[in-house]
Amino acid sequence: MNRLLDRILRHFISSGRLHVAWPDGAQTVYEGSKPGPEAGMELLDSASARALALNPGLAFGEGYMNGGIRPKGCTLYQLLDLLMLNAMSPGHLPEQIAASFRYACRGWIQFNPVKRARQNVAHHYDLDSRLYDLFLDKDKQYSCAYFRRGDETLDEAQEAKKRHIASKLLLKPGMEVLDIGCGWGGMGLTLARDYGAIVTGITLSEEQLTIARQRARDEGLEGRVRFEMLDYRNLHRRFDRIVSVGMFEHVGVRHYGEFFDILKNSLVDDGVALVHSIGRNDGPGTTNPWINKYIFPGGYSPSLSEVFTAVEKSGLWVTDCEILRLHYAKTIAIWRERFAANRARAVALYDERFARMFEFYLDAAELSFRVQGHMNFQLQISPGIDAVPLTRDYMAEAEGPVSQ
């Protein structure tokens, strides 16, 4: 099996240089024809080498988690940088076959009826909330921040993200707002406290719901913010505004039409919705099998072509679309630093294998935005052609000047 993996790596590394230490002590250097980063990898047992040859998308992360694969002479981030960069080059037959199979099955993989959606959410969002305190900002915003200058602190950039979204919602005091996938409540509380909205936040996470409700009580906002355990498909009311941040990735391709139909039916005629999601710039694809198994089961970052097709069929207007390219890479870079500084606490909460899993996830997530074409998009949507002003000037006016 070492010979098979050797042949695969000789074709795989087209940029940069990879040093591999084999289980028997042998050393091999794979050098691409194009310049790129340099990193090393140590394979500690034959089982890890065999798995890597047969299913690299899953086996590399599992091998790192289980201790069968480790970086050699570099960090995990540097090793992933090299491997993920080369994975974008065409012609890697084993992974192409695996990706084609995943694509053929993605309708089932991303099939998220109400019961399954709840299970998928619990897998990640019902982890001990103290874990997220190790790396998130003080408002517990678990989504892409917004760097207007580029050198903001995480807290500043997350506050800027909320202001940016609020500017697109064109809020007036007393408006009723639905927050789909409300997380730990930060967005809903901000819209109620700072903009006078009456907010209904819905989630499928027990852990997040408990904390969001407590935060509303602590801030004295229970009369303006209500958080509920509810699937968006089971809420039959109309709202002035709808916001959804970091939830669309969990909808599933088969459900996009249903999602936008529900948005249309849940908005008043001149209502406005803002959907903030991770996306991809290279057309429809699939979710990495390791991410699907260990981090976000049923999750998927869509291409804009998939999203716009569903919006068009719903009859909604896309009144604005903004692409945030490297904002999430900058966000996750800060999360990685914070998690690394608190890694011992993560081990104490769970164990060493879990800490390896989470650091692998954060490293790979950041690099997906830097070298693999991921981005964030914000869609402003309305049933009405004239629900928002003719130009985007109102957004800048609402956000105010960039502070120095």
C-alpha cells in the first residue's frame, strides 16, 4: 500500500514540496513543478498510510486525530496549506472518484427533514458552551466577522458585522423580526436593544436556547426578544424582517426551494430578508467527508448558481448581493490563535483526540477560504421590487464612517 500512496503523492504534489517519513523509517521528498509551500508529514503506522491512499479526504483528518499522522518539521496549518493547495489542481484520480460518488449521493447526504436537522444541529451546537468561550468574541458570534479597516479586534469586527447586517434590514422601531438560527442570541438581542425591533429567534440547539433565554433575562429584554426551539418550516407567521446568519449552510440542497418559499410566505409584502452564508466560487460541489462526519453532518456551502436558481423559482427579488472574500479567513485566524492559547482547557473539557479534531477543523476551515475558493455572501431579498432604496447609499449612512 505504501507503493500505491507513493504513486498517488508523485502525481498529487504539483506545487511546493512535501517530505514524507514512512512507517518503516524511509524518507521521500515530493517536489512539484510549480513554486509553493514546503511541509513534512510522518506516517506512524501502515493502517494510516493505507487509509490515506484509499480515502484521503476522510483519512487524513482521522489519522491526525488518532495520532497515526502528524506534521514533521512544520505546523499542522503549514502541512494543510500545502495539501489543500495541491488538492485544487485537477487530475487526482482517487479523490476525483470519491468526489464523484459523494456528488451522486449528496441529495441523501444533505437530506435534512425536521428530525434529522435537529440531530445534525445537536452534533455540533450542543457541545459544552464553555468550549466556544475559548475562542469566540464576548457576544458569542459563531460566524464571519466584518473587517471594515482590516485591523479590528475580533469584538470590534463582530460588532461591525451586526451593524452591517442591520443596515441592510432597514429597521424601524417596533418592526417584527424573525432570526432563523439565532445561535446564542447575540444578533436578536442587538436588534432589539439597539434598533428597537421585536425579535423572535428560533434554533434547534438546546444548549444555545438555554443561554439565549438567560441572556435576554439578564439584559431585561424578555419583552422584546423571544427565543424558541423551532424549525423554520414549522413557523407560520409573517414578519417585517427576517435575518439568518450562518444557518443556510445547514438547509441542504434539496430544501433550498422550500427555504425561499417559506421566506416569501413569512414576509409582509414590503418586507426584507438578509441571508448570510458561506459559499463557494467554483460551482456546485460536495462537503469534505471528514467535515461531514465529525463537524457539520448534513452541512454544505453552496455555489451562488445553486442559491440564485432557488430564489428565482420562489419569485423573490434579490435586491442586493455582497461577497465577503477573506473576512472569514481573518475571523478564523483569530479563533485558531485563541483556541491554541486555551488548548489545555479544551482537553480538560473533552480529551486530547477532541482537541486535535477541533484544531484540525479550524486550520482547514481558514485555509478553505484562503486557497480553496470559499467565501461568504449576503443576500438581501424581498417580495417587493421597491422595498429598498434605489441605491446602496443608505447602508453606508446607517453604518457611519469607518473609525480610525
